[in-house]
Amino acid sequence: MSTSKSGTGHFLEMTISSIALLALIPLFIVIVGPVIGEDYEVVTKYFSRPFPAIVFAITMTIVLLHFKSGVVTLIEDYVDHPARRLWIFVMSCVSYLSIALVVLATLRLAI
């Protein structure tokens, strides 16, 4: 097994995103919690304000980047070499597409 020499980068990425999520998740719960289960009109009006929309978009973006980094580490550890690059590419595409959809949906609600 060869070393990929990216362990420090993955470690820093996971550590920084974890620390950011420690602050953002409680804020996310406080901001998004009141509108869970509300009607579409109430949610649209609530997320038309900039602060809830920004908190939602930033939190979901960091969650998805943290997810991507964790899945890449998992793939590097448990997937055989021939398929490793393909699965890392696929999961990175899924993560970045999800981030784009979250930002687009938040912008549509906010505008």
C-alpha cells in the first residue's frame, strides 16, 4: 500500500470543519428550529430575511464539505485501488452538486 501524502490535509480539513460545525449547529438549530413543520408561506417569509438564509446556507455547505472529506477518507481506507479514484470523483461530484442545490434553493427562498 502506498502513501497518498494527503493525510495532513484531510486531518486539517476535518478538524477545521468540525470546529466550525461546533459553533454553527447550535445556531442552526435555534434559527431553523422554529420553522420546522410550518406552511410553505411561513418558511418562505422566514427565509426571505438574510440572517436565517445565510446561516442555513453556510451550515449546510460546511456540513456537506465535512461529509465529502469523511467519505474520501473512508474510500481511501476501504476501497481497492482500481476503483478508488472513480468513487472519490463520484462522491466529490455528489457533494459539490448538493452544495450547489442548497445554495440555489436558499437563494430562491430568499429572493
